[in-house]
Amino acid sequence: MIYRLVRYNMESIYNKLFIKNKCKKLLCIETKKFNTRKYIPKIIRNSILKNLLDNKKVVIFTDSILHRKILDIYINKKNTFLTRCFENKNLNIEYYDVVDFTVNPIQFLHMLNMIAKTKEELCVIWDFKSISKRFSKLSEIKKCIEDIFSYSNKNVCNIIYIYNIVYNFKDIRKFLNNFDDVVIEYMKSQILCSCNDNIDSTVTLLKYGEELSCRDNAIFSFNNMFDKIPKGIKMDKFTCFIVNELVNICDVDFCIIHTLNDNGNDIFKLDNFTGIINEYKIYLTESIERTDFKDYLLMNNDSCIDKSLKGCLEKIGVQSCAAIHVKYFDTIDGIIYVGRYHNYISEFDFRYIKDICKASFCIIQYKYMNFNLKSRLMENERLKLMGEIGLGVAHDINNILTPIIGCTQLLKDKIDDKNLLKQLKIIEICAYDGMNITNKVKKIAKQYNKSKSEIFSIDDLILDAVELTKSKWLMESAANGIKIVVVTKLNSKAKIKGNATEIREVFINIIRNCVDAMPYGGTINIISKCIKEKVRLYVKDDGIGMSKSEMEKIFEPFFTTKGNKGSGLGLSVSNDIIKEHNGMIRVFSKKNIGTMFEIELPISKEVIKHDDNLYDKRISFNGNILIIDDRQEIRNVISNMLKSMISDCKVKNCGCENIEQEIARRRYDVVICDFSMPSINGLQVANMVKKMYDDSYFCLMTGWVGEFSKEKLNKVDFILNKPINKSDIVKLFMDYKEFR
């Protein structure tokens, strides 16, 4: 290898080239990225200065952008040598438009005319660095070089300045034969190569420098890629951004990235591509995947590869293609394809391309996790806000339910008709289901204490759910011109311990989903049976069914197949309820055949003793009762409930006006007061009552679903939560007896 490496002694390089060898055709190749402040390499700067000092003319032919920068950096400064040379016309800077260079080369023709007619000694710096970057081919530059050398007379010294990019190194040998010498600028070193002696040494050196430069540039670009990510970018846009950046970083023409299979749900499935049409993408990926490669595959069109693959590359016009198997832990596998249409991917290139592709795939999945985390945080904030709003809504619901439950129970005491009693029971069940909704608001607001468990018959509960959904599966379906039948086979006779309202809600949700899945009608079968110490329940429809992907997501929050008609919360809540009861829920479905829900719950062996007479129990009390509430209907229904249960009592109703005067007018044994009223709250009333009559019994009545601190309840003897029924009133007076 014949070349000489000189780090600092530029004088010796200049002397050898222009004084000793009389070099007229010099090629200067830059291997590093453009830097404005150090735009002109040392050998070119030395040549310019030496020629100007010798009173020779120098012309720099560069692109329009760099023309302005050179003027700003080197020329537009007062009292400098270059400024004086520029003013004296010894230094001239001509420019061209790199975009229109091959279409309208007026400036270039002007330069050719100059070098052909000049009678003075002239040094011309031909800056084709931008052209070499833009076209990535030697053919355009080669045509210019041939014209330059053919037009130049003996007085002209030409220095050609280009950038070392991914050239076809077979062509560059012929290209270098046009020059006397080559100077390669690499970092802080200048390497002088003689083209007349051993041109292979120069080509090898250029190839090595290009590979190192590409690797360094790729790593640099990859590290800086994340600074370019726009703030607030969506996940789909982020993936497209990564794919486009891979094309730039790896210096390829196209990129395809997609997933193969996955072993989990919390992954991001990809099918993105750029630089290739969809038809060719499918053809290429299917052809490569049929080879069943393991980790990676590099295919160059001139190498020994499978005939089918070679034919595939030729058909879509690809010179080189690489396929890299990528993996994100044990959750997801994928393949990234990159390729070039005109140049080859070397083994050196492929080493860093592999690492960048694998890292990019993991980064996409990691970014997806961040997107999910951010979405969940936003969803938590939304749920928190919903919870705060829900507290107020729940209070209003409880106020509405109190007269409904109270009046229903009062009517049940006076009616003997079985059909009417059945309807009243449905009203009462629905009212208690409404009360359970307010308990769920407590869960959202994180102020929930689990209600006491009860033991109930699962078969009776399912029958209640069927009855409560009758308007859906019978009446609504009939209105839509279809027929849906519910068939029950409930033989388990099992007793379950838990929240009956919540379990009933599970079956209501499932039945409603079954109805929605049968747009053409059908049958819903509900079966219960005992298996060892558990009860197994089946709800089966013969509707449209679900795909495998839909089944995997069916219990996820906000997932729905009903579009805007569904919230996506029903089955998610149902799944949580069953799990809270130490049970299990599964779904089996096939498209156009139907869906079956299987629920398994533990059978309770406990027996909870109930006071069967608590509801109808008469209360022994002889005293004065004051009921304070801003809503008249609530005051009236509680008053009627008290009078129906206590024969010897005096009940007085009072709104939120003149409360203090009413308390002072008469001593009341029991004061039942609402917590939330417009002008005063129940805790203030409690302080007022205890201040006047310390031995009065104060009951705080509230529909609020929040919790009070112990300090605030120091004047309160009993809390009566709305909605209120007769059993609650019995418990109130049982506590009153203990108080006395």
C-alpha cells in the first residue's frame, strides 16, 4: 500500500503536490460530516493561501448555501488578507444551485468557459460535496470531471472536493484514474495517496473510511433521534417516525417492520413500512420468511443466494436486502427488513444495522409501555374526577331512593294482592340496586367499606336477574321484530356468601350482553349445578359469537364491540365482582355459533342468623321525635314509617328554616336530622341540640357516600344512611335503648 500519512506538516504535502510534482488534477475527499467553521480542508486552504500570496488567481465554485456561509466566515471581515484579495478580484467565489444543477447548469457552463479561455495561472476549487451527497452516484460527478479536464488549459490547476459516501467501489477505480493524486481528510489527519502507483490502496482506504464514517454517523444519529421526537406525538405517528428514522440512520432506501406473534396482551403490534409499495412488501416478506431463517439474513443480488430470493430481488429492483429477527423479552417477536435499490449492504454495514434495528424494536415497545402508563394516569385522573362528581350524584340518588323504599314498604303492609306484592318487590329490589350503585361510587372515591356479606340462594338470585331483564330480552326484542327466549335449569340449591346485589348485577350484565349478541333472535340457556364445594353457572346464547382477539379483551375496561352503544365497563366490572367473591369467570365463543359464560363460585357452609321479625317488629317508644330535612317528601315518608311502627309517639316535621326556635320550643327525645341542607348542615344542628339538651338522642341522616372523621361526630349518636327502610329505623331505636 503506497500512501503517506501526515498529521500536521501540511507544508510538506503542498510542496510535494504542487511544487515537486506539479499536480494539476487533485481530488480531495472529506470523510466527516460538514462543519461550517472548518468547511475548507487544510490542503485546500493552503492551496488558496499559497496561490494568493504568489499573486495568482483563485476561484471557488460551491453551492449557493455554502457560498453565503463562506462569505460570512472568511470574506466579510474588515482588514483581512482574504478580504483584500476578494476586493482585488484575485479571489472569486462562484456558486450553483444544487437542485437544478443537472437540469439547468448555466453556472457550470460559465466556469467551463472561464477555464478554457484564461491566460493567467488559475487555481479552481470545485466544491462538489453537496452534489455527491445529493445524488450518491459517481456518474453525475464523473461527467463534470471529464468536462472540466477537457476544457482546462495548461494554466489551470483543478482541485475537486467531494464527500466519501456509499459509492459503488467498482466504479470508483475508473473514477480515480482521472486524477494525479488524492488527499483524504479523516478527522485531524490527511492521507496522501498516489493514483499513479497503486490505486487499489486508495480504494481500500476509501472503503474503510466510508464504513467507519457510516457507523459513526449511524450511532450519532441514533443517539440524537430521540431529541427529534415531537412532543405529544401519538403512538401510530411515533412508529412511523421510527421507521423513517431507521431509513435515514441505516442509510437504506426502504424499511419494513412488523410483529410475528406474541405471548401477552400488553404489547404493540406493528405493521409499518416506508420506501416500498405494499404489493412488493408482501412479496418480499413472504419470500424471505419461507426460508425460515433464524437470527438474520443478508442478501446481495450479486452473491450466492437462493434462486427464488434472487428472483424476488430482481423483480422488485432491489440490489441488497437484510432481514433481522427482533425480540422484546419473551412477549413479542418481529422482523425488520431494510434494503437498498442501487447499492449493496456490506458486512460491515450489516453489523451496526442489526444492533440499531434490534434496539429500535425494543424502544418502540418500551415507548408503548410509556404511552400506556401515561394513558392510565390520565384515566386515573378522569376516574378521580368522576368519583368526586359521583359523590354529589350519589347523594341525590340516595335522597330519591328514600321515599321510594319507604313508600314501597308502607304499601306492602297494606296490600294483600299477590300480583301487586310481586310488583312492589321488583320496585324494592331495583331501589336496593340503585343503593348499590352509590356504594360503587364509594369505591371510585376510595372511601368504600365493604358491605356486610349475606347468605343467599344463587338460583333465586338468577331468577330475579331474569325477571329484571325481562324488558330487554322480551319486550325490546319484540319491538325489534325478533323473538328471544330465556330457558332456566337451576337445580343447584346452592347458598352463596357475598353481596347479592353485586352478583345479581353480574347476571344482569351477562344476560343483556347475550341479548345484544342475538340481532336475529334466539335462546338464552342458564344452568346451575354443584360440583364438589362449588357451584358452576352457565349462561349460553346462540348469537353472532366473538373472534379469538375479542375474547382476549372482553374483560378489559372500556373494550366494547357495540361501538357507541356500549361503555365497555359491564363485563370488566362483572369480572372484578366475581374475583372479589373468590370465584372465576370464563368465556367460550365461536363466530356465528354463539357464546357461553362460565362462572364458578364457592358454596357457603355458614348459616347467618337473621332476626325474621326485624322488618315487622313494633317499637316500644313513648316520646317526642323531631325530623329535620329540607325535602318535604323525605320528611313525610320517614314520619309515616315511624307512625306505622311506633304507636305512642309524637312526630314533628321541620324544614331547614327556624330550626333553632323549634328545638328551643320543646325538648325532643330523638332528633333525626339530614346532614346536607342549604343553610345549615346536620353537624351544626347536632351541636345546637346537645348544647340545649345534652341527654337528647341525635341521629344524623345522610345520603352522602363519603366518610366523617371521629372528631366531627362527637355530638352524633347514630348515623342513618339513606336510602332508609323500616329495618334501619328498628336498628336506630334498638341503639336508642342502649343509649338510655
